[in-house]
Amino acid sequence: MDAATLEMVLTAYDETVQDALSAGRNDVTAHTEGLVAAAMLLAAVTGVEDGAARAEVEALDPRKRLAA
């Protein structure tokens, strides 16, 4: 994944998590929603299958990357 795509994926994850938390959802639900949003974006941008995009986003561990 190139740097621009990675940045978009991480931004989609972070914005979705923040929106979910602001709406009163718990951390687990917010994290799950973030993963889904990031995977949907990755699938749309790259054309990979949804399941492959989800696996790639999970392997990135966006929560850990953003905490660093």
C-alpha cells in the first residue's frame, strides 16, 4: 500500500472512531466501525475484495499506528 492510500485508510478509521465515540458508542463498537469504514475505503480505492481489504486493514492495526 502506498503512503497516500495508507494515510486515507488511517484517516477513515480515525474519523469513524471519533464519530462513533461522540455518538456514545463504546470503544469496541467504535473500533469495529472504524475497521469497516477503513476497509470500505481501501476496497473502493484499490478494487480488492471486501474480505481482503478488511484483512489488510486489520493487519495494519490502525489503533496502534494512530496511538504512536
